[in-house]
Amino acid sequence: MPFVVSRLCIDCVDTACVAVCPVDCFFQPRVVTADYPNMLYISAEECIDCGVCEPECPWEAIYPEEDLPAALADSLQLNTECDRNRDAFRLAVVNPHRRPTPEAVVTNKEKWGL
């Protein structure tokens, strides 16, 4: 999997990354559950490894797979679910969001052990 949306995206779901993606590789769960939290997911089958999404994420939630912090390692498994169970997901759509403050980004990272 080239890029991974980490748990830092849970309940943040800013779609700036979706807006710049040249392919349809971002998905969201049709129904948010404990197994499929409210976040974006990257399909390894669709991602072309271009990297344009990573710097666009205001929550700093997207990582190349090889750079995924150990504290967020379970995010890889979450992302594979959108390919494994495609019927449970829909393509992500671009929605307007207000950019988080730098303090909000730091607080979110601390919440997940970074």
C-alpha cells in the first residue's frame, strides 16, 4: 500500500486530500461503526502512489506506508478494509471544511500517542 490514512483522521475527515487526488482512491464507510470509524481510507488497489495527498492533509494524517509511526500501525489494516469489503464503503466526496489550528493538530496527535 503506497499511502495510508492514519487514525489521526478519525472524526476530522477533511477532504483536501480528496480534492487533489488524480484518481478515485479515497473512500469513506457507508455506515460508521467501531470496525469502520469515521475517517477517510485509501484503496491500495486504486492509489497510484503520486503523493499529492500527503502534504494537503491539514491534520497530517497521511503517511507513506513505510513511514507510518508505530503508534498508528493499526491504520494500515483499517485502510485495507476498503479493498477487502468494498460494499461497506463509498467513494469519498469533497466537502468544505475549515482548516484546523496548529494547536488542534498537536492535540489530535497527542490523543493518538504521537
